[in-house]
Amino acid sequence: MGLFKKKNHQNEYQTAQNQMNQEPVTKACERILFDEITSDDQKTLYLVDKLTKHHPIVLNFEHVDVPTANKVLAFIAGAVYVLHGKTIKIDEKIYLFALPEEFLDGSLDEWVRQFS
């Protein structure tokens, strides 16, 4: 039994094939999901699922009653808090929810500045 083993060197073909299998890198502002809340249905679970898959979410609460808006906002903001993300108020009834790594490329901050 040896303490050291040979390193597995990949040839150029294997390296290129591995790179082709990876998803292309996109800016965070290109992955934003825009949606409007109309009720507290299963859409909130879907949105939190998308958030965990690195899609920033912009939600419009203009066409929903206040108790429902508060319920959905509290649920999604709570999920964002647990994931150490940010909730940013864009307008009176429009919010952005995103994970911290979505802000690393700077595109999401730039997008927020355009609407502030």
C-alpha cells in the first residue's frame, strides 16, 4: 500500500468534453424571473424552488389583497432569510429576492440601480 498515487491526467479531448457538458455561465440579471402574485396558491413554493436554483425573483404584489400579499411576502422573505439572501424593495409593491451569490457578478446590483 503506497501513500502516493499517480495523478489522472486528462487529454485535450476529455477536457473539452467536460467543458461542453457544463452549463454556460449567465449573468444574474439574465436569470431574473418576473411574476405577479394574485393569490397564495402553490406558486409561492415554485418561486422558492426557483430561487434555490439561482434565479433571482421580482414579484409584483399590486393586484392582490393586503393580507394575501403579507402572507406571501413573509413566506418568501423568510425563505430568503434562511438562505442568507437579500430582499430589496424596488417599488411600493414590487420586490426583488435573491441569494447572496447572485450579487457577485455585479449585474444584479446594476439592474437594481436602474430602477431605484
